[in-house]
Amino acid sequence: MGKTSKQVDEHNHRIITVHVVPRASRSEVVGEHNGGLRVRIAAPPVDGAANEELIRLLAKTFAVSKSDISVLSGRTGRIKQVRIDNLKS
């Protein structure tokens, strides 16, 4: 991930900044954006649907379970801090 995230620490987790674009035609990681990731999400930002889709997409992308992904801040905004646990170095 290079500049997009902090290094994996001794606890095998990483905190990344994610810029989310909801209501996209499909869910995908687009690339880097201001030192974080830019992610398009097909789900609308209603009742947590976009956050759930973001967690599903990041879990698939980083090959971890959905329970290893948590949104630390920005639950109702487009810019989020996300923690990913159990990463392989």
C-alpha cells in the first residue's frame, strides 16, 4: 500500500484513511487519494449500508474477515479512519 497507510505494527493491524464515494455503479478500490485510499461504493449512504459495503470490500481486498475491519471515525462522512486487524506482514 505504500504511502496509503501506516506500517503494520507488532499487533498486525493497520489504520488507513479512506475517501468513500457512495452510490457508484460498482464497489471498487480506485487508488490513492491524499495519502489514503479512494473507494467507490455501490450502496447508498443510508442506514449504514455504505459502511457495511465498505467493510465487505476491504475485507475481500486485504484477505481478512469482516470482523477484522472497523470504522474508527467518519461513520457518517465520506472520509473515514479504518482499522484492519490480522494483516500478514
